[in-house]
Amino acid sequence: MTTFPTFPAGTILGYPRIGPRRELKKAVEAFWAGSVTADELEATAVALRRSTRERLVRLGLGRDDSSIPESFSYYDQVLDALCTVGAVPARFANLQGGDGRIDLAGYFTLARGAGDHPPLEMTKWFDSNYHYLVPEIGPETAFSLASDRLVREFAEAKAAGFLTRPVIVGPVTFLLLSKPSDEAPTGFSPLERLEDLVPVYAALLQRLRAAGAEWVQLDEPALVSESIDIPRADALAAVHSAYTTLGALADRPAIFVAAPYGSLDDALPVLAATAVEAIGLDLVRGTVPTVTAGLETTTLVAGVIDGHNIWRGDLERAFETVAGLACLSPRVTVSTSTSLLHLPHDVNDESALSAELTSWLAFADQKVTQVATLARGLSEGRVAIAVELAAASAALDARRVAPGVHDGAVRVRTDALTATDFSRGDYAARVAAQKATLGLPFLPTTTIGSFPQTGDIRRARAHFLTGSLSAGDYRDLMRAEIARVVTLQEEIGLDVLVHGEPERNDMVQYFAENLDGFAVTENGWVQSYGSRCVRPSILWGDVSRPQPITVEWSAYTQGLTLKPVKGMLTGPVTILAWSFVRDDQPLGETARQVALALRDEIADLERAGIRIVQVDEPALRELLPLKKKDQADYLDWSVGSFRLATAGAAEATQIHTHLCYSEFGVVIDAIRNLDADVTSIEAARSRMEVVGDIQTSGFDHGIGPGVWDIHSPRVPSVAELTDLLERAARAIPSGQIWVNPDCGLKTRGYAETVESLQNMLAATHAVRTRL
Ligand code: GLN
Ligand code: ZN
């Protein structure tokens, strides 16, 4: 039997790829724009990988013990795996060379589409804000080792004096995350192709071994999720089969299977019974397993440092957890719970955060140091790291009692809440009251909130932030923009108007900047997908609203028109989902605080004459826990916080909400329980498929299934829009139906916006006369 080198004492599952100053984003976008060549882009990537390895060594990982993960990606790790195994969908076959290979331009075409080739679908990566590209697998998919990029990157590191650990999405997760290809017969499951896929992984492992790799990391997060539509027994059988085959391979590196984002549960004994040398457990989201046969010969990689959040956390407790695992396996090492992909690079890049807040935080680089500290403690004993443990505990103690973390007035309010605060009362009475005050036509038309964020708007905001534009001048420019958007909507003939959201940089950050309890970063960028990065705010303390936020803008807008103007707020769940949230109290408690701030805002909007308020919750589905046992509690507090935010509204005030997706099924009851008067959802891409779910669910409030897919610059024709509306009207009582686009228009240009909205109105008129 081969003996393998020992697994490093401390490691991370992956590191941010985008670069401390978003170097990769800039280079990739320049390549797309044609201003840098593929060679120049590759040179940037090489430099970035080099500086990452050097940085990780400086932060305490080993140079030559496989502790540095080789986790770079130009766009997405699932797309990388797809290219590695040659699983290019038939519609992109022209991009492949004779050997199945695909060049850099082809790689990006898969991600972004070209001409009339739609790109791969993109969807959320477990319960994070990262989005991956969905492979399409069918009986026709021809697997082959079509890319040696992983081997080349390992060799590149080796040549520079680093023995790193190549990382790739594992075969089971790859197939579990795939969808059936267009060519696949109904009922086909990508997992049926496991036996054809595993040999390609085997070939890759042998190539890596030949290049000198001692350890490889196969990421299998799909094993922790219960939200994947495959019988669990099939997934477990796949784990057994894949890792028994790979384990039996001659001339391979040692195999480390990582399972971030939750507990492996029943997959752990299956994996432990195979010949893999190391298993990574997420001990932040997941729980410590019980004694499991097979683990005594396996290295346990304890993911105790949170890769998913920015807190410095309880290092002492993390150390104890690791130490406590000795009863499960004689060989325990330390790691992050997930890849650090979800975190910004470095707290020290933030000069505007208070020293106090900074001392409570750990971004990716600080997490690496924490891992290195715990690893040292494991090998040299606790005393060797006593100073570091004490410092982390002191920061945690200071955080507990810091002003703002607990705000007495906020607590008094949340403690006093009763059931009536969460209930708006009889729907029929609301409908009657709203009918009387709003006077809306049959099939009312509206938009989701934002209008195109033009270059002028962005420049004005940039100048305002640097001080070269005064607050007064900035306000005047935004007001002029609002007036323009109001006139445009009146000309088009929309029934419920919006102000267009020109003053908002981002639908969450805007509120974070205007609420107490939040901080915003300067360089805290995190990859959302491809080259797109977001900068989540930090929700660190009790949340309250020092003064009205949107009222002045909405009141100004309402003063310009006789038509009702919708006030526009972001809901509590979405504010939490798209921020880094405090980890020292249940999310539901934090959500209630945000909800009360929004409730006050709605009351102020009503006083200012606003009769319709939309509370956006596009992230409601996104935060749904991966484990079924956690879902009821989540739905309870998330729906509750929306109700708390909106239940103070008068009967005559019409509450709207907007959700950005069409997978209605799992959350339909939750959406009904939101008890919004009107709900707008995405529906155009699926050609109104979702109205079937709405019909069978008996949903009886106002519903606006989006008719225009705003994710594409394409202008839908009147005929097409009419057809979609008629489809909706065949399934749902037409008195419930609202007419609107799929989502906000901020990423669209004016040309297609005006034309599409005109067509939407023309279609509405046509359907109104026919019904
Ligand atoms: N009101 C927001 C907008 O129109 C909603 C955006 C969203 O759902 N993501 O931009
Ligand atoms: Zn949306």
C-alpha cells in the first residue's frame, strides 16, 4: 500500500481570486472589450497567482507542504471543471478544437453567450451570494481530459518553489449541480453519467501526480445539501462508487474531499469507508460528527474558521473544537469552513472603519493567520498560542459590551412586540379601501422600481462622494432625473409610477448607509459571479433609523404627478442576505430590528402622501437553509420580519413586494404568508410557466408575473407580450393580474427601455379590450 505524505497542519479551502484591487476583474473585462490580448490577460493571472502564493506563505501557510490551495479561476470553478472534463454542450461545439480543448475566448463564451447562443445558466452556489454556471449533461456528452490548466498551474507554482494543492469540483458535485442537456430524454439524470466521468478525474489525478502533486482537493459541497432534486440514496451510491474507484487508483496523489456549507450527515460514513485520505468538515455551519467507522484511518480537516463571514470570532472555542476531534481520528488538522472566496481580502485595506470595529473583523488574510495560529497550537500545544487566543477573546469581550452593539431603545421595542404587530388584518377590507383611494384600471401597469442608471447619474454620485459636487447640486441633479423619469412614465401611460431610484448606488448599501448599526467598506469587494463583484455592508450593531431615508425623494416624486407613486424599500431579509451580518444573535432578531426601521419609514411615507409602498425581497428564496430541518424556522422569521415591516400600513395603503425568481414551488406558502397586496415575480424567461404554480396554489392576492425579460437588451414585441399576458389570464383570475417587467431596469439602456415599455402598454390595451 502506498503511504502518502501527511496532510498539512493548517490550510484554507480556497482564496479570493479577484485580487486585492480587483485586478482580475479589470483584466478580464479589458480582454472582453478587446483592449488586452489573451496573452496579456494570462500574464495578469500568472502575476496574481504568484502574489497570492507569496502572500499565503507570509501569512503562515507552508511553502512546500501542500497547504496552499491552487484555487484560481478566470470566471467560475464549475465552468473550470466543465472545461477540464470536456463537457461542452453541443451548441458550443464549434468552440472546441479537435482535441476537445477550448481557448480562453471560448471559455468566456460559455459563460456569457454569443450571438444567438445563450450562455450556460447561472445559479446560486449553496447558501452563498456566489453564482456558478450550470453544466448541461446528457447521454451525448463526451467526457475527456480536455484541459490541463490545473496541471499547468501546479507546475507554475512548483517552478517558483511552491508545492501547492490543486483544487477542483469533485465528480459527484459536478453531476449533482448539472442539469440535463437539451438533447437528453425526459427523466434523464446527469448522475447516470458518473461511470463515464470518473475515469477522466482518474486521468487528471494521475497527471497531477506525475507533475509532482502530493495532495489534491476535490470539493463535494453538494453532499451537504438537501435541496438537490436527486434521491439521497443515489447521491450516496455515487459517492461510494466514485471514491472507491479513485481511491483504488495507482500512482495518484493523496485525496482530500472537502464538504463545505454544512454537515455531511449520512454521506460521512460512506465517504469514510472509501480510501480517501482526508475529509474536510464544515464545523461552523455543520456540527461535530459522532464516532464513525473508517475515520480512524482518515485525516480530519476541521473547518473551524468561518470562511463565510467577516468576524474574527471565538478563536478559543475553535481551538477547543479542533482539540476535541482527537476522539474521532488520530490525525486532525485545521482549516476554514469554506473557501475564503466569500470574503474581501484584507481588513488592513480599510482605513475608514473605526479601530474598534476593525479589531472585531477578520477578512480572508486574517482568517489565514487564524488558521496558522491554530495549526501551531495543535503541534506545539496551547501555550504556544495563548497570546493570540487571549487577544481574540479580549476583542470578543469588548465587542459584546461596545456601545451600539446593544441599543436599549431598540431592545425595548423588539421585546414589546405582540402578534398584532405582525398582522395587517382582513384582505377584503384592504382591497375595498385601496380601490376607493387608488382608482386603478383593470390590468394595472407598473415597473419594478429602478430606471436605467446612466453614466451621468453615476458620475454625479462619484463627484458628490469626492466632494467636487455639493450636496445641494447633487440633489438637484437627482431631482431633475426623477422629473424626467416621471414625465416618461406618464407619456408611456403607466398607471403606478416610480421615482426610478437614481440616488441609490445599490438597493442594500443605500439603506445600510442610512441606518445605524451598519458600516460600509472601501475595498471589501467579493466576487458575485464572473467579473461581477459586490461590496456587502457590515451589520455589526443594533439597527435603528436615525431619520427618514426615502421620504423626501418619494414625496418630491408624488408632487410631480396625479398618478400614484410607489415608495420603494428593500426588505429586511434582503438587507440581511446581501450584508455581512452579526453572528452574536439569531438572524431573526436582527431581521426584526431592520423591520421596525422599515415600518417607521412606511409610516412616514404614508404621512407624506404615498399610497403604495413596495418592499423588495428578492433574496427571500436565497437564504433558504440547505437542510430541510432548518427551513421552517427560517421561513417563520423571514416571513415574520416582512410582515412586521409592513403590518403598520393603513388598509388603504397598498403594499407591494418583488421577488426576483420564478422557482415559486418551494416558497409558495411563504410568499402567500407575506400577505402583500401585490407581488411581482420573474416569469418571462420561463414563458409564464410559473402561473401554473400560482393557479394550483390558490394564491388570491394581486400578482404581476413579469412579461419582459429585462436581463437581455432584446425588445419584446407587442404580439409576444400579448401572448404572455393572455397565458397569465388563462391561468389566474384576470382581476388579480398586474402588468410589469421581470425586474428593475437599472442595467438597461433607455432605447430598449422606452420601446419595451411602450410595447408592454400596447399589449395591455389589447388584452384589456379582449377580456
Ligand atoms: N426595486 C429594485 C429595482 O427595481 C428591485 C431590484 C431587485 O429585485 N433586485 O432595481
Ligand atoms: Zn428583481
